[in-house]
Amino acid sequence: VERALAYEAKRQVRVLEEGGALVQETRLWDAERGVTSPMRTKEEAHDYRYFPEPDLVPLAVSAKWIEEIRASLPELPDAKRARFVNDYGLSEEDARMLTEERAMADWFEEAVKSGAKPKAAANWMMTELWKLLNQEGLDIAKCPLRPAQLAGMLKLVEDGTISGKIAKTVFDEMFRRSREIVLSVKSAKHKQIVSPVKALDIVKEKGLVQISDAGELEGAVDEALAANPGEVERYRGGEEKLMGFFVGQVMKLTKGKANPKLVNELLRKKLSS
């Protein structure tokens, strides 16, 4: 069909450019030769001799009724995509991906309404959430996590309670526990209301609160520098790309709980002295 349409588009342009006229007709497609050929001319409506169906009453559609139907329609994908770009500051690509399914778009907007920053919510949905859903063979409509749970976790990252790295651990655990709750409720004889798993509860339970005390982090920074004298000399010799290495060493010593921004500040201060 695609090849036939492409051929026919070129053929009609050629006919018109040569001064010819196009006729309304049905054409055949020859797949071997790659060309179309006339089959029969198309009749006009009067040639079919249409006449009213006596058992169907005339139907008058008012402009008011048309507007009522139009107003009752849900927001269509193109309009929703444009709104996501304009209202939430998302890129065209992110907006397109989030509006491919209505359930996905609704989940995103509910997360934003629950307090999540639009860009952060979009990023987590299109990476970590999709990864876990794919692993479980689920679509967004059956996601065990609620949008408010993601919003709550992102708030912990925003206020510095946990780091972005720790957030991934918390998110995975929150998803896993929520999944277990959904399965247990489904199998239970008597349905019961279960409160959703909160990110803050997991953080407290596992002791994952981010270390943002300079005095506490200074010891880890000193230890990381003392254990890597060669890298320290190379950094001071101009290899500033080693900063990432030092940050990684401090993160390893603090089990990922160090505040990255503060770690960078302490490292720069000590390496420049």
C-alpha cells in the first residue's frame, strides 16, 4: 500500500505538470512492475441512485448538541502533549512519551498534584518506574505504587534527607513492598484497607538519612585522601577529573549516604590547601 501511494502521488504530479487532468477512478497496483493502472472509473453519487430509507426518520443535528458532545470529549493526546510542554516545562520528547497512554499521563499528573516537581517526576517515571514495571510485566494501570508515594520520595531528595543514589534504593524497596501488599490483598479472603508504603519509613528503618554534617563527613574525606596519595598528587598536578574518583571513595566509605554537594565542597577545600 505504501509503495502504491508513493507511486500514485508522483504519477498524479506528473500528469498535472504535463497539462493533463486527473479522473476519479479505481486503480490496480502491479507489485512486480511497481506501477498502478486504471481498473474502472468511479461513479458519482447520483449514479448509485441513492434514495431515502423509509424506515429511518430524518435526523436534524443542532449546533448546540454538537458543542455539547465536543465539550464532553476527554482531552486528546495532541492537546495534552502541548499542555505538558507549556504548563510543566517538559521537552517535546518527554511529553510525547508520557502521553502515549492516558493512564501514564494521569499517573504523572497525579504525582505533580501530590507535590512532585514535573521534571523530576517525569525522569523517575521514564527510567526507574518503567524499568520495574517491565521487570514485573506490568503496565502503568496496574502499578503497585501510587503517584503520591513517588512525590513523597522526591520531597526527601529535594530537602536533602536522602541523596539521589539512596533514592534509587528506597524507590526499589518501596515498589517491592507495595507489590507484595497488592498480591497479599488479592489473595486474602477478606479484603482490607492497607496504608501505602512511605519512603520516609523505609529511610528511617534502614538508616538511610543523608549525612549533611560537615564535621561528620570531614573524617571520611580525610580518610579517602589519605588512602589515595597518588591520586591526590595527580589532582593537584592538574588532573581535576579525579574529583569524581574522590567523591566515589567518600560515598563508598559512607555507604552512599554522604551529601554529594557537601562532599565536593570539602574535597575542593582540602585539595586546594
